[in-house]
Amino acid sequence: MGRLQLTTAGESHGPALVAVLAGLPHGLQVTQEAIDRDLARRQAGFGRGGRMALEQDRVEVLAGLRGGRTLGAPLALAVRNRDFDRWRDVMDPFAQPTAEAKALTRPRPGHVDLAGALKLGLTDARDVLERSSARSTAARVAAGSVAKALLADCGVELMAHVTRIGEVVAPAVQQDFVAARERAEASEVRCADPGASAAMHEAIAAAQRDGDSLGGVVEVIAWNVPPGLGSHAEWSERLDGRLAQAVMSIQAIKGVEVGLGFAASQQRGSQVHDAIVHDGRRFRRPTNRAGGIEGGLTNGEPVVVRAAMKPIPTLARPLPSVDFETKQPFDAQKERTDACAVPAAAVVAEAAVALALADALLDKTGGDTMDEVRAHLRAFEEQLAAR
């Protein structure tokens, strides 16, 4: 990131998860209700495990906010882990864990357990899995909610929805993103198409009955995004690269694409590139195969980012593994798991995209206060309108 800097801390069963977001302008209005609403969205969705009912995440603002407005200083957010009380003998920050304290000596296939233990020279992967757990995404969702507030203040809106679970594929969302967002939020699997939503629900239920899990594809769409965010001049500042890194860093995400993405490699250029027209007010494109980004810059069309999520690797019917010390085969240890976390991944991806877009917007506008950010953005839009 450039202007915005996000640091998170916390373990899956530790006392809390913490996000520190630096670089916010002074005077951005932030509400606890909006952050809590996004935290609840992350926990919702058919196929989630029992911990979602236990945690009921709520944000605590530790610093950087006064009277509901940012101070222009780092914003510190905390989300308490209610499960910590039951894990004190394992995760107390100072007490030494007992010999029986839930050591993980049999690495779980599909997780970072083995690679992390080899990296750190451990025979108990608990230190690795606690930080690598997708539970940590609660901190990023809290910070992403603040980024969404900044974008909304500048007229940019977002939606996140599920386009695929297993073999069930939903039709593409073309227009009326607000209505599609409402349909997705009303769906148990966060799918904007009712028919596909019902089929996805049944596919997850079938996987649950088999003690298995399902992955899928999520899509984030941002509209009213001004052109010119990002950079064509520096590889590290290209916005498509920044978006891809932000979304790819989410646990279990194995692929990211913008616009047509991988499908563009299978078609001729005449079927891939977007024509340019002028509607009397602005330059625009009748199609949006580029996903709103060309040459590392936003082009004024909706930004469309998709991510492929693998099935959750912790299975009700564990895969074979090998004990760290004895090297003997065992069935892998099982932590709490979900049959499908794709709807939750959509919310996390939305937060990741919001943070990257808000960062790029602030790079473009500058400004120490929200008044300056708005004024600079208006001046840029007036300049565009005059062309």
C-alpha cells in the first residue's frame, strides 16, 4: 500500500484481533454499527461452523476516533475472541501451556501446519496455525469497513457476491448493482441469483452430509470509481497488481482475475478489448471486459475482481497425515471447520478491494482532511468534464 498502511495482530484463540490503519484523513465519519454489520456479514452464510454462533464479533475502537470522526492519526480497532476463556491454558500470553494443552503434532493437509513448522523448527504447529487461521480476517474486515466509509464519502460503492460454489455457477451481474447487492445480501450463500442460490445451498448440504467441503468463486464490483487511480509508470503501483495481491493474500484464495481474466486468453482481441465512445459527457466503454482497469489505471468503468477459493482443508473425515516426532501415519487432527466459507470470503474480498481502492484514491487526491480530499476530487472531476 501507499498512503494507507494496515497492520493486523492476533491469534485465532488469543485474547483479541487488532487492526491498526494509518494514513486516514482527518474528519472521516465512522460508525460502530457499520463495522459491526460487516463483521456479522463475515460470520454469516450457510455452511459455516459452530464458532460463528459463539463469537458474535463486535468492534472496539482503541484509538484514532473522537466523536465518530477520524483524528488524522492511526486508527486502532480490536475484535475480542470470546472463545479465549476456554483456551486460556493454551493461549494465555504469559502462562506456560501444560503438556496436555492442545498441541498440534499431526499437520493437517491443505494447511500451513507442516510448512510453518519446518520454517520455525517446531514439533507443535499451534504457534503457526493460530496466526494463519482465517479467523484473522475479522481484523481486515473491520479495517475494510472504514475504507468503505471513505469510498462512500467520495461516491464509490461496492458489492460482493458469490458466482460459483462447486459446480453451481450463477449468471453474471450486468447492471443495477444496487438491486443485485440487495439480492446477494438476502441470500444464505450471498448469491444474487435466486435459482443458483438454491442450487448452491443444496450442494453445500450434500458436502456436509458426506463430511466434505466445497470451494467457489467470489466477485467484488466497485462502481462510480473515478478514472486515473493507480499508475502506469511503476510496476509496484499498478492497481490491478495491488488488487490481486490484496485479494490473493486472503486465506484459501488460489487465483485472482480482473475483468475477463483467464477467459481473455481463449479469445481473439476483437472479443476481448473494449471500444471507446463519448456519450456527450464523458468517455466510456459500451462493454467492460477489462474490468475497469487498463494499463494499471482505472478507466472510469466498474472495477470487477474475482477470486477462486479452494475447499476448506479441515475435513470432518480427515485426510492422512504423519506425526511430527514419531513419523507414524495418523488421521490429521481436526479443528473447527466449515463445509463452505465462500460467502464469508466474499466479504473479506470486499474489504481487501476497498482498502486497495481507498489507498489509490488517497494517492490521487492527497489531502490531510476529508474536506481537502473531497475538494481535490471535485476539481479532478471538473477537469474531466471540461475535456
